[in-house]
Amino acid sequence: MSTILPKEKLALLLLSLLAVACVVFVLSPATSAGVLTYIFSFPYAQMALGLRALSLPGGVGNVIAIILYVLICLAPIGFMPFIRNRKPEDAMLMIISIVLFFVMYYMINPGLTPMAGGIEGAVLGGIVHSIVLAYVIARVLRLAITAPAERLGRYMAVMLHLLNILFVFMIFGVILSQMVESFAVLRAGNTGQLGTTYIFLVLRHVVGAIPYGFNIIIVFAALRLLTAFSEDKYSAETVCAAKYVSKICAVSLIVTVITAAGFNLLQFMFIRQLVVVNSNLDFPVTSILFVLGALLLTRYIAENKQLKDENDQFV
């Protein structure tokens, strides 16, 4: 299972490029302040700034800004004629357009929102992102339920690759940006010996990134299992791949729990030397549920093969 396949090399290359892009974005001086706010408000806040700049002089610019505003908000509905066999969940495109009218209006006129501290862009953008994500998930579930058996494996492979993109983004985008912002907060509010606190801030975010790192490995192992399963679900290669995924899942669960508990214990031992203490007991529940799901699935595949062999012997 250690040989890297050509498809895996390509996937690793693309994920590496995504990781580098995330690091450059997070550490860029233009976005280092309020990285998460920038991410969640993108691209709506940027479009709103352009429309606001276009409309401020008035006249023709204001008319053009209004036309562009309407076109941007109606864009989701514009996709509906191109969707064959529309389903109930496609009505969410209309909801997205309606929400966009309000979100874009408030982003163009931020003074009208009751929120302060520059978070209105992230909150409003997060509303749109959440509805879009719900629509995508609904469409994917529809495909998974109605897809023919020969296509189901392809859809599952696509979903696994998308999960890997999400895991890389969480490590090098969200977690790294949280660490950078925690450094900024520490520097702004404290002086003196901060070396130990910096080390624990790094350790805290490394511990948070470890489950996602294991998830990436599990996804690659699951893709191999999916390939073997699609060729012959009762083959020795399928069972071997399933056992490998189970092994990685077990290691992931053990390491995740031990590192989380170990960090909290280590933090308690050095608490007198720390300026900032993480008082939350952080366990990556979502990541653990993902690993448990993969573990149960692979155990089911392995036991199903064992039952088939026993039935064959009995016959």
C-alpha cells in the first residue's frame, strides 16, 4: 500500500498547491488582519465595494451599479433553465437570490447594519455561503440516492476529493489564520517573556491540525479501497485495502485523543509560565465522527467478505 499511484501524485500536487496558496494568502500583509473575515465575506464584500465605488459619483455610474447589482443577485436563478430534471431542492436557488438582494444591499451600505467591529461582511457572507453549501449537499445527496450503481463509485470519489480539499483548507487556511491572529492578539496585549506562550499557541494549533492530517491520509486510503471495491468487492485486494483503512482510522483515533488530552495536561503543568491559557477542552468531534464512519464501513466490507467465504465453503 506504500506505492504512490499516478492519480495520487496528481491529487497530492494539487493539494500541495492549494496548501501553498492558503499559506501565502494567510501570511500576506494585505489579508493578515482579519483573514477569516476576508474569507467568509469573499466575494460578496469585494463586489459590494466595486458597486459602491461605481455608484458614489451618481449619474450613469449609479445606473450601471444598480443594473449590475440586480444581475449579480439574480445570477443563481439564471442557472435554473440549464438544470435538467429540476428537483425540489433547486428551489433553493431562488432563496439564494432573495438573500443576495439583502446581503449585497447591506454590504454596499454597511452603515445600515447594527453590527460593529467590521464583522458584518463575514456574517452576511457566511449566510450566503451556508445556503449555497446546503444546496450543494442536497444536490450531492440526490445524485448519491438516484445514481446508477456504476456511477455511484465516481460520485463517491469526487466527494472524497472534495473532502480532502476541505481538510487542506482547514489546516493551512483556517487553523493557520487562527494561529496568526492569536499571535497578533498576544503581542498587542502583553509584554515581557512570551516565548513559552508562543510555543503553546503553536502546539495548540498543531494539535488541532493533526486530525485533519490523518483525514487526508484516510481519504487517499479510502480512494484505493473504492477502486478495488469497484473492480471486485470480494477480492483479496479489496479486503487488504479495507484492513489498511481500518488500521489508519484506529491510529488516527488513538493519536487524536492522546494529543488532545496530552496538550491539556502539558498546558496545566506550565500554566504559571503562560500568559494565555486555552480553557476549552478541545476534541475534534467532527473529525472523529468522520474517522468512525470510515472505520465502520471498512469493517463491514471485511466482515462481508469473510461471510461470503464461509458460505462458499458451506456450499
